Amino acid sequence: VRHQTWNNIQLSDSTIVGIGHDITERKKLEEEEKREHKKLLAIFNKLPIFITIIDSNNQIIDSNDFVRERLGYDQEDINRGDLLTRLIQNDSTSRLGISHIEEADNTWKNFNVYTKSGDKLITSWMNMQLNDSLKLGVGLDLTELKQLEEQLSLAVKGGQVGLWDYYPKESKILIND
């Protein structure tokens, strides 16, 4: 199937001339671009990490589905422009969060954030500059990992679990008391 676009032009002697352009290749490229965009959007929204788009005023202006699902905030909440203050409910921590966003230096920092329902999550965030006016924030939910670490630590202290270290180069195993 070929795609064409046509223009008809009427000349001064009332003759009508039709001019056609074959746009098949352009249509194929547009369809491929739509498929690629759809694929990238699906990846963006399905990744189990927090992804936020931040404007030049350090306000979160968009996010992936994981942010909205895990934190309970919808697009309307994000559009209000105060999501960061609601996520980080402590003024001094909020200032640290804003400073971390402003720096956008690709380093990771841990922050406690709060869901819309008030649950505390332990997270780690990295921010990067995308262009002059936009930054990208990437966050990991460490809550479950930190809870497991705490349980393991308590079990080790209580003597319910033993730990060992294996050093393959020396073929040595060290067991804790």
C-alpha cells in the first residue's frame, strides 16, 4: 500500500493540475516512531523505581506510574506543585532534598518519604540534569530491604542466626561466635 498526498491547483485558464507526493516512507517512519515511543513509555511506567521529572523551580511536574502507585499521589496532586513538601514532611530534610535536586550531581542520598496515606518509606534518590530546564529524579524504595536488614541484625544479636564470611582466594571461612 502506497500513501500519497494530493494538491489540486487551478491555473489561470481554468485547467486543474493535480500534484501528488508519495509519503509512504514518511508514514512508515512515523509508525515506527509511534511504536518506539509506546515501547519507551511502557518501560518508563513499568520500572519498579521512582522516576520524576523536575522543572527549573525544583518542582516535580511529572512521574512514572510507579511513583503514583507506590506513593498514592495522582497527576492532580503532582500538578499542585507541592509534592516534594508532602513527600518529605520535615522542614530540614525537605531543604536537604531540595539541595540534592538543585545539585543534580548524580549522587545517591537517602530520604524518608511519606505516602499520601502517611506510611513512611525509606528511599534513596539520585538527580541528574537533563537540559537547562529539566532534571530527572530516580529513586529506589529501600523499605523492605532495610526491614530485612533489621530483622537479620536482631536475629544475629539474639544468637538465632550465625554468619560466616568466605574468602575464596585464601580458601578460608570465618564464622562469627
